[in-house]
Amino acid sequence: MFHEIIRNRRSIRKYSLKNVPSHLISKIIEAARWAPSAHNAQPWRFLVINDEKIKRELAEAMAMEWEKDLAQNGMLPEERETLIRESTRKFTQPPVIIIAFLTMDEMHKYPDKKRREAEYIMAVQSVAAAIQNLLLAAYFEGLGACWYCAPLFCPETVKKVLGVPKNFEPQALITVGYPSEKPEPPPRKPLEAIMRVNRWE
């Protein structure tokens, strides 16, 4: 059963309009809470957004930042408009979005840059582990979800719109809802391409 859950989970980008009960959202974040973390610091925080106005405000603010990047890349206005429209729909159509944040508050503090950087990477890995738990739990509960890293490209915008503390760093946006699509599994590299025993030879 466990391996079936791992194999059958998909990134869902199309959702039905059916509301997601709040107790299911609490259950999947409870699963995230039990992920492993460096020093058991649990450096994750989750903000659940189901208010249509806030979803739209966030999506539009993020889209404006993305449009600046696209324009800087030389993309034509009509192409930018199409992408921005789809981006806004992608983050407003799902019934729920969850923003995953990182906080270094309870991670170890070091005077040297090398160990500070390692500690930060450990926190990022911890948050990622929690998000994976969340995705698997969502699938188990009959929900669809998709992990987007868009907040990494406009962290200050996300923080401003959502009014979160200064020490919260946006890491991901996860859309959640009842799926209205059933994607085929994407290809995976064969085991022999990604695994060796004892030495990489």
C-alpha cells in the first residue's frame, strides 16, 4: 500500500470546484509536521489560504513580478500576457493553496560562513521533507496537490501580501483540491542509472 501511494501520486494542476473540508487540510499538515528535520528544529511553517480574495491578490502580485522578469528576458507583450493569465488562473482556481515557509529561528547559529550555509541548506531540506509528507498525505486522503517553487522568485512580494513575520522565508506554493484530471506518470530514470553500492564506479 505504501509503495502504491508513492507510485500513484501525481502533480495535479486541474481541480473540481468542490470545497475541501478544513479537517482534511489539518490532517495533511499534521503529516508534514512529522517529517524529519535537522536538530528536530522543525523549521517549517504553513499558511493555508482558502479566501478567494487573498488567493487572487497573491496570484496577481506574483504575476506582476514574473512579468517584469519575462520583459527583462525580451519576451513579447502578447506572449507575456498569455503566460501571466495562465499563472493567475493556476493559483486561483484550486480551492486551497498552502504556502510553505522556512524559519531559521531554531536552527544552530555559527560564526563562520561555511557552517551557516550548511545549516541553511539543512533547513531547506527539512522543509522539503515536510512538503513531501504533505503531498503523499493529500493523495492518501483523495486530494490532488502540486508543488510550485514560484515564491522563491518573489519572496518579499509574498511576505508583503500575506503579512507574515520578517523571519519567514517563502519556499513553495502548494495547490490543493479534488482532482479533475488523471495524469499519466512521467518517465523515471532506471534504478541502475541512479544507484551504486559502496563506490561510484
